[in-house]
Amino acid sequence: MPALLVPLLAALRATLRSRLQLQAAILAVRHQLAVLQRQAPKRPRLGPADRVLWALLSRLWPGWRRAIHIVRPDTVVRWRRRGFALYWKWRSAPRPAGRPAVDPHLRALIRQMHAANPLWGAPRIHGELCKLGFEIAQTTVAKYLRRHRKPPPPQT
């Protein structure tokens, strides 16, 4: 009689659970089986993807502590906290200051256009670059133009 009663009660309990909780429980058990089958003779070691899965399950599924058997629940909480700390460390990392550098090919193009057309100044070259689809400021174009050295004044 008890052998029939236990599966019957388990089936009744399963019907009362929400569908999301059932899917989470099935996923948890299948994942643990996959890990154990992958490393049957050795002590099971969870990789980074496994840790991420358990950290997500611990956040989404309230009954995750009852389903986990290959690691302690405290370990999963530690993984989640470490992931949270890494996320905020990445978010608050210093960003490079200043404007991004101009592409060396664009600088060469500016100099090539100026060499081919020596009477063109920065405004004209800037206009031609805008027509070609480059987004660059006129002052930046002026900065990269070759400056012709003036000859020294005559000696008297």
C-alpha cells in the first residue's frame, strides 16, 4: 500500500505546483544528471556555464534549494554574489578619456587630398570628406594638414 501511496501523493503534489516551477525542477534535475554523467568516475566539477545556470535558477525559482544535490546551496549563493560583484566592477570600470583617435587611413587621405590639390584648405577638404561619408570636424582636418614651411627671410 505505501508503495502506491507515495507516487500518488507525488502526482497530486505535481498537479498543485505551477508549470514554471515544474519546468525549473525538471531542468535542475536534468542538468545535475548531465554533469554527473559527464564526470562519472571523478568528483563532479561544475564549469562556468553550470554556475551561471544555477545562479539564474536560484533567482527565478523559489524551490531551487530542495532540488540541488551536487553542491551546497551556500555555494550557489556565493556564485551569484560573485557574479553580481563582477557585473558592477565591469560597469564602474574607468572609461578611456578624451575623443577617439582619427583613423590612420583617414589621416593619409587628408594628406593625399592636400598634396593633390595644394590650393585647397581645410574647409574644402572637409566638404569633400563629408561628401564621401566621413564624419570629421573641420578643425580636425586642419590639424592633420601638412603645414608648408615658409622660407626664411632674405639676409640683408
